[in-house]
Amino acid sequence: MTDEQKADYITSLLEERRYCERWGQDERVKDIDAELRKVGHQSATPAKRAESRPRTTKTKKSETR
């Protein structure tokens, strides 16, 4: 497999992975991830949103005149 063919294959797998994630096909996503690892591509897992932290309240600064 040439580099160009490998790049096209990885692109196709990534596109298929996006659709499978969208439709909730978790087992297929795992299979695609395994295939990506097999061809040498490290698929980055989607970043999880930061846990919500309590908002800090802004305090008014005392004005000096």
C-alpha cells in the first residue's frame, strides 16, 4: 500500500467513524479504531467537555476617589 493509498484509507475510516458515532454504533466505532491502530494511525478521542465548575462571582472593586 502506497502512502497515498494509506492516507485515503485513513480518511475513509475517519469519515465512517464520524457517521457511526453520530448514529450511536459504539461497537462499529471500536472496530474502526482497531483498524486505524492497525494501519498506524492514532485516532484521538474526542475531547470531553470540562466539568462544570462553580462560577466565581465578580465582586465590585472599591472605588477610591
